[in-house]
Amino acid sequence: GAWPRVDWMLRSHGATYEVTEEEHIKAQLLQTRISTPLTKESVDPAVNCERILTFLTIHEALEFCENKLIHELKSTGMINRMRGSFLRLDELDRPTENSIGDVFSHILGLGEDESQQLATFESSRFRYHSEKTYKAGDIIFTKASMSDSFFVVLRGAVAIAREHGTGRPSLQTESRIFSGAGLQERGQRSGLLDPHLKEETLGSVKAFYQAGGIFGYVDFLLERPRSFRVVASQDNTIVAKITRSQAAQMRVEEPSMDAIVQRVLLQASMLDLANCTCDE
């Protein structure tokens, strides 16, 4: 999350790596089992661990560490003894695309009996939800719009975007910086961003939601205008939408399924709080 000049200072003074080398080292670290403290001797000799690894945001840094821990648990076999929702949804081996029932079942770690209650989502022919495919850069909703629904990411990723002019660093700032020390490359954009997205389309990003992410529910529950803007950050992103009228209809016609949805929203809020950096 370094500002452009700090990023330049780190790279130009050799405190961190050139962009291409840094991305290679990150990829190598995720494939290398580390059972001892991270030192040059504890990993593949080809992986140099003597400099700082930089990330665009604290969220991306934490995700890198999380993926490393998951890789470690898989290597030791511990992951098989843990609850399924410990895994990110897009890492689960599924024969078909994720459905909204898959997402809810995954978040709550439901057993087979409870998961069957969510089959109504699939058999009701979108009676209680709708689904839409977005291209990278498509706006899902804007700030201050009516919060008459909440959303679930089934495939791809979306970006929670701040408005321009916040004074905060953007993920879309210039990747090259000129100074007296010469031309320096900045860190690359997040892998969750389509490379063709422009800053004027996306703005600065607060967070990403991938497959299994739920967003827009806080404003929905509080019945207040949207407090942020959401943009699809990848092509072929599929998002499920549950409106206020559909939720009310579900509450009357399928109370057991509605109870599961309420548990999902509670779990989603707890996860959001756990991952909050409290910067706003």
C-alpha cells in the first residue's frame, strides 16, 4: 500500500525487487513448503528472500499470507480435517459452476440435510433471486443509489470502489515514475483486475470480493442509500441478486430457507468485521 514515491524509493535503493522478479518470487514462495522461519536457507535456493516483498494493499498482503498458510495445511494433510469453508470457494474442486446454494452451504459449512433445503434456489427458476453476467468495468450499483437488494459473487470478482478525489492512493496509479534516479517500475495491478480497466472506470479500490463474496447487505438491512460503488473487475463475472421483495416472499413461502439466509448474512458480517482494517 505504499504511496508512489515510497514505492519508488524502495525499488530504486534496492530495498525491494524489480517488478518481474518480485512476482516470480511470490509465485515461488506459494509453491514452497516452509516449516521453519522464512530465511534464504529454508526455501528453494532459487528463491531470494533477502529483500522486502511489496503489495498494493494490506488486503492483498493478507491474502498472500492466507494462501501460504492454506498451502502449508494442504501439504501436511491438515486441511482434510478442517471445516470445508476454511477454503476459498473458488479453490474448491467442483464439476460445475458455483450456484447460490453452493455458496450459502459453503459459508455455513452445512451438512447434506440442510444443504438440501437450499435446493429450492435452483428449482424455483429464480423465484427468490436473479443472476447476471458482467463484463470488466460494468457498474453493479453506484454510491447513494437505493439499497433494495444484496448480492452474491458466483464467479469472477468485483471491486468495492471509492469515489475519485478521496486523497487516498489508487490501485490504478501510473506504473512508471520518473525522477533524478531514472525510470522505475511500480508494483503491478492486482490479479483480480482486468488489465484493460482504466482508472476513470474503476477509481480507487477499497476491497475485492471473489466467488463466495457477499456485498451490499449492510445498507440493505439498514434500509439506507448505498455507501459505496461496486464494479465488476473481471470479465464473465456472475453475480446473484436477492431483492427486498424476493426476500419477503421467501420469508413467507420458505421460512426454513429464509432462516439459512439470515445465518449466512450474519456469518458474512462477522467475516467482514474480522477482515476490517478500520481505516474508514
